[in-house]
Amino acid sequence: MASALVAQSRSPVGRRLVGALALAAVLVLLLMVPHAGLYYVRLADDVLIYTLLGFGLNLVIGYAGLLDLGFVAFYAVGAYTYALLASPQFGIHLPFLVILPIGAALAACFGILLGIPVLPLRGDYLAIVTLGFGEIIRILLNNMDAVTGGPQGVMMIDAPRLADYALISPRSFYWLLLGLCAVIGVLVLRLENSILGKAWAAIREDQDAARGIGIDTVRVKLAAFAISASIGGLAGVIFASFQRYVSPESFTFNESILIVLIIVIGGVGNILGVITGAVALIVLPELLRGVAQYRMMAFGFTLAALIILRPQGLVPRSFGPVRLLRWLLAS
Amino acid sequence: MASLILQQLVNAATIGAIYALIALGYTMVYGVLRLINFVHSELFMLGAYFCYGLLALGIGGIGPAPAFGVTIAFFAVFALVGSVGVTIERVAYKPLRSATRLAPMLSALGLSLFFQSAVQLIAGPQPIQFPSIFPSARLTVGGAVFTTTQLLIVVLAVALMLLLATFVSRTRLGVLVRAVSESPRTSALLGIDVDRAISLIFFIGPGLGGLGGILYSSYYGIMYPTMGTIVGLKAFTAAILGGIGSIPGAMLGGFLLGFVEVVGTALLPVVSHGLLGTDYRDIFAFVVLVGVLIFRPTGLLGEQISEETMVYKRDY
């Protein structure tokens, strides 16, 4: 595809024009989404939530190379933080903007809590412990009826308010999520290029060598877990305020797997890959609605096929947002 | 009191034997390919469904089946699920052998979703009552009541495990399997057909897992498309507990996990004065899992791995 585009526009000026037009088209598309039908706005909200989750998990898997199969636990921590602090469950009704940082901070604490015992583990072992951790959190949510409402979950959660404006419609959430994705996206990109990001890359490529050149692997790994968990917590708070209902059903092992698949099919360790993966994996099941009863079967088959045919993901790791912009705009 | 303990021990042995049988598939595959075969839990589920289908076809109805039909069904399920396992390895794992370790794990998860929804589509998502394929007379020994089904499950599972142990340690093909799991590269240099050994492992492991599915479903009298998920995770825990890659370890781990789970569930409401109920049953496996991996990642009978990196020393 890339070579075809290049061939179309041989002259540098034409090339730049095509690039600028493509960029403008994406921006216009993003602005047009709220004017489309409610179904499409909801779909876009879903894509954005999973993009956010993907950004978070990508820090741990893509940058630091630690396979986390229990990411949904942090998502659940964020969601239940909002659910319990802004609902009749305990009669507490804190404002949205107060809970947002609390949810993120609490998730970060859980991230460190998980991070400390698994510090010496790597690879498959780490994957399995994090998987177990995610399941333990879900079982606890399911069984601590007095606090979490058990399998029924927490209902009648407050609608979030920003100043005097109540966020109720999927459209307002679209803007909130789009803004948050942009902020987190830039943050993650800056992190990737920071000294911390370089340390993560070093650990990912060779932990012993990284320690050899003086990287404090403990601190750096815990930072990855904490930051990634806090992004998961943020997404959870927004999810709870959007659904206005949470139950353990939303935080199963399959959800963790979906997020891992998003970043792996998109292209691991790359923000563009996360976005591509989120769009692909959330939109694909919707496209398969035509074959309603075979939908999940076809989805599973496509996932396996995508991984087998393109194990490195749709977007190569080196093709980041900066290179995309340069490729589109520069001659 | 003594009868209560005996009763729980029998229950633990039954479920433990099933865990052990399934754990063998995880451990054998991991031993050779260093791969968590996530699709194994679905093969376990397929075993139960295949058996049901065969019995329904064979005797034109579901009722207490004649022993001959059941025996045939056991062999057929072993062969069928084994073939599915070999096909999965060829299609989904072999092309990814040089890719990152993450890729085969995820293609397995995709396939897992595929099998679950395929079975849901064909047999329906609702639980199906499983025919009682074993005679289910009640036995009372020392005050403990158990059924002949439980007894047969333990006997069959242990017999299968002994058979596997003999196969691996006494036969030529078994030597092949052991050599390849010791070091695929050296085995290839010595002229062993590594792909053949891997296919053999992907035949035996899933085959045993499928038989585990039959035993599980006849113990609980029920089967459903998602039954593999949680049992698979528990069997995997058993494999880790015993030391992943070790065949005797998987057997020991299965029985031990069954024991921890049954006794733990029975004791929990008593110890916590009714605060924590039996709902927490599923948490034991995961607590054991996390505990073992953190304090003794090699498991009980596992091979020595370097502590710092958790990478098998012989990989270097």
C-alpha cells in the first residue's frame, strides 16, 4: 500500500498535498463522528475507551516487555472507585473531577502492589501470575457483596458533571474521551522518548545488560506498572460514569485478552498500532453482525489468522506517529 | 469427623485426578515448545462434546450406555481430539515458531474463541445433561459415601497416567519425546525428526485432555461450551504447581490442587466463622498459582532454572 501511494505522487509537491489531504480527512472524520447516528457515536466511544486501555497496557507489554494478562483488574479498580464514590451504594456523591485522580491513584497503588511480588518473574511466568491476579480481583468483586454489591454490581451511578454541564449523552463522552486519548497519547509518546522510556526499552531488550549499565530495574519496572495501571484506572472511571452501572461481568479474563490482542494485532510498542488495533478489533465484530450467528466464530478465526499471517502486527514498531507525520508531510 | 475427612479426601482425589489428566497436556507442550497452549482448555471441552455426540449416534439415544460403546467412545474421542490437537499445531503454532513468544499464545486464544463459539453454534449455549456412562452405585466405606463413578474416574485417570509414564520411559517413541523436550536443537542435530515428536506430543496431550473432559462431565453430569476456561486455568495451575515441563509433576500437582481446593472450600466457612462462604472456591487455585510462582517458580518437581531471569539455563 505504501509503495502504491508513493508511486501515485512522484513529485514532492503532489506528495505533500496528498499527505496534507489525508491528515485533514482524518481530522474532519474525527469532528464529524458526533454528527453521525447514535450507533456510530457509541461505537466511537468504545473504540476510544479501548484505545485508552491499549495505551496503558502498551506501556507494560510494548515498552517494558512485561507480559501482563490481568490488566482488566486496574480497569475494574477505576470503575469500582467511581461506582462506590458516586452512587447510593454508600450514599457518597463526590464530583467526577475529584474521583478521576483518586481512581487513577488507587489503580496505580494496585499496580505497584502487583508489581512488587512479580519483580523477579519474566515471560510466561509473569503472564500467568498477572492472569491469576486479574481473576482474584474479579472473584473478590463478585463475592464481597457488602461492598461491591456482588454479581448484581453497583447501580444508579451518578452522571458525571463538568462545571454546570452534565455528561450524559454518548456525544459528550465522545469529546471527553477524544480529549483524554489525545492527552494520554501525547503523554505516552513523550514517555517513550524520555529517559524512562529508554530504560524500559533497555529492560525489554536485555534485562541483565540494562542492569549492567546502571539502570535501577526495580524502580523502572514499578514505574511501568504504576503508570500503566493508572491509565487503566482512568479508563475505568470513565467507563463507570458512562455505563452508570458496573458489575464483575465487565471485567473478565476475556476482556484482558481483548486488550492484549488490540495492541498485538495493531503492532506492539507503537501508539499508532494501538489505535489501529482498537479500531480493527472493535469495528470488526460490528461488521460481522451481517453473519450474526457466526459472528464470534468468525471473529476468533480472524484473530488467529491475523496473528498467524502477521505476527509483528499491522503497523511496524518503527513506524510511529512522528514518522507518519514526516512521511505524510515531508517530501 | 473421620468419615467427613475421608469423604473430602475421596472428593479431592476425584477432581484432582481430572486436573492431573488435563495438566499433562499443558506440561508436555510447554516442555517442548515453551508455549502455554491456551487452546487446551477448549480441547478438554471438545472431548466431552465428542463423546456425547458419539454415544448419541451409536446407540440412538442417551441413557446408561453399554460398556462396549463407552470403551469405543473413549478410544474415538482420544483419536479425534488428538487429531484436532495435531491440526492446531500445524496450522497455528508451526508458522509462528520463529516469531515472538507472544504470537503463538495469542493465536491460541483466537482459536479458543473460535472453538467455543463453534460449539455454541452447533450444540447451543445452554448446558447439556451428560449421560451417566459409568455405573453409579453408592458405596459406603467408613462412613464416607461415594459413588462408583468417582471410583472409576480415579482408577481410569491413574491408569492413563501410568500408561503415559510407561510410554514415555520405556518405548522408543517415548525416548524421542524426552529427547526433544530436553533440547530440540540437539535432537535435530542427532537426526531426530523434531516435527514428528512435536506432532506426537500434540496428539497425546490433547487426547488425554479430551478424556479428562469426559471424566469431568460424567462426574458433574453436565457439559457446556465455556466449561474449559476455568478448569483449564486450574489444570494449568496444577502443572505449574508440580513444575511445568515435568510429567510426574503434573500428576502430583493435579492431586495436590484438588486436595487444596476441596479441603480449603470445606474449611473456609468454618475458619472465618461464616464470613467467607464456599463462593470463594475458585480463588484457591489462583492464590496457589500466584504463591507458587512467587516463592517457588520451578514448582515442586520442576527443573532447575536460573533464579534471576526465569529463563531455562539450557536455553543459553
